[in-house]
Amino acid sequence: MHPTISITLFATATAAVVALGLTAAPNFNPPGRDANTMTTSESDRRISASGHDVTPLSRARVEELASKLTPEQYRITQKSGTEQAFCGTLLDNKKEGMYVCVVCGLPLFKSEHKFTSGTGWPSFFTPFDPDHVTEKADESFGMVRVEIECARCGSHLGHVFPDGPPPTGQRYCLNSEALAFVEKGEEVPLESRPMAIETGYFAGGCFWGVEYGFQQIPGVISVESGYQQGRIDNPTYKQICNGDTGHAESVKVVFDPKKVSYEKLVRFFLFLHDPTQLNRQGPDFGTQYRSGIYTVGAEQQAVASKVKAELATAARFSGRKIVTEVEPAKTFWPAEDYHQDYIMKTGRSCHVDLPAAFQAADIQPLGKTTKSK
Ligand SMILES: [Zn+2]
């Protein structure tokens, strides 16, 4: 949908803009949604640092996958069994490649982290990705040990002990039967590949409301508030809040481009805030509240510039110039925990105009509600 809709919302929205954090009720009710039609599947999705989908599988799905295992693989992964020392098929494997979960295919360990421990079980000093292996206390057999499981399917893998080599000092002790090996150069199975996800960065004034807006979009996997395009590393809110460090309050949006395009996100963003205000949004003044789209790669840069140019004549902006800066993203520094999910946690409102943004970008919001305290 093209944003030629004539909306008088700006004035009203701006009037309705409530100084940040001063009201207790959200000023947004998603159109056509109620609690019964709420979709939360996207928000429940978990993506690891290496870009793999680590959303826990349902019990039924695990059982389906486990039904294809050999009796020994089943005993070890589903019944927390242990294979006999020096018997595992992967103990002496010295090939280059990665070790994936035999049940669900999630990559768990890499050959470069394997070492000869002499214990009789394949040993590694660090996992493929810390998000892929979960640890839990195991007090069976009168011992206190730390059990390791696959983060996605919950299969038992082995244990981890604090007597490994540098640099971690950890020894991840595995059952060969819990693992499948994918040799370097072999085709990586679909279930072992990272997701094709993309990241975009948007600065539109106070990040609370901007973050909340993006959280409502189907296909958006995660949204984080932070600081960007400034001059110092690891800035704190206290340091950026006077505008001295050059940072903008921005949000990092991780999304699935198969479900929502970057172009749609840009259009949504330009209607979500007022891109014609220079170094301010609503009641907030200062360069930290400037409007910016920080791009990753030439394609995003081209898309963002195109949409910005297209909207230059949109009725909504009544001839006022869009001052949003479009430039390559510099390091994004996550904001303090208390700034994350602020609107969701507090139910407060912010300066953003959600209905206009959803309409302009033709997005049906998820309808995630805030949780009032
Ligand atoms: Zn698994």
C-alpha cells in the first residue's frame, strides 16, 4: 500500500503524545485483534548467536525424530544413558568438520575444539555456540555432575567437567551416539544450517516506543534497544543522554526476510516516528533522538534511500523535508537491561504512531499487549 492516505494523525498523535513514561496506559490498540487471536509464535522463536533456530521443539516433534534412532542412540539421548568408554565411533575421529545433534541436527561442537582427554569419550573444550548446549545439575549415581543437553531438542549429550585444557578449562564429555559428524566440504543438512536472517537498525527518538513497534511485526524475530553511530565504545545511558558522545538511541531489528521485507520495515519506520523533525522527537530534544536508518550492506542502503525519496512527497509530511540520515551502521551497543522491552514491561506509552505505521506498510500487527504492573 502506498502512503498517500491523508491522515491528520500527526497533529493528533503529537498532541496525544504523552511525555515519556507519564501515563500508565498504552495508547495503542491493534486493529482487529483481541486476546483470542493473538499470535506469539514469532516472539517465542529463539535464535542463537550463530544464527541457528534454537526454539525448543515440542515433545511430539522430539518423539517423532527419536523414533528414527537406533536403540543405543535412543537409550543414550532419550534416557540419559552413557556409552562404554573407548567404544564410541567418534572417539578417534580426527577429521575436520562439525558434530551435530543426532536427533535434531543442531550443530553442537567443532573439530577444532576436540582434544584427546584419555577418558574414552569424545571431548571438547568449548561448544559450537554456548546457546546450543544447555547445562543442568545431575545428582544421579551419588555424584554431583553437570549434565549437558541439546538446547533445541533436549537430548542428553553427556556431561561437562571443570578439568579441561585452556583456554576454557572445560571438558565437554560426549557420547558418540548422541552426535552425527558432518565432514568439512560435505553438504550441510538443512536442519544444521543457520537461518537466513537479516538485521536492520533504526533510530527514531526514544527507543522504547520504536522497539515496541517493531516487536509487533510478524517476521521480526527480535528487537533490542541500544546506542549507535557515536564516538565511544560501550556507552552507558548516562553518557549518551546529553548528546555529547554522538550516539543515537536506536533499535536492532533481527528479521526473517522471507516473512517481512526490509523495504516494509523502512516504510513502517518512517511512519512510526516523525522523520521531518531534526534532532528531536516529540518531547525529546537532542542529537541522541535524531532520526536515522543505519544500513548493513549496499542493498539495504539502496532500499532505505529509495523509500525515503519516495516518501518525500507523501501527504503525511505536508511538504516538510524528511531529515532521516541513511548511513552504514557502526557498532550497536545494547542499552542497559532496564531499557529493554520497556513498554512491554511497564505498559507505558511513547511518541510512536503505531496505527499509521501499520497502515502505511500494510502490516497486520501481532497484537502483543503490554503487561501492566
Ligand atoms: Zn537436538
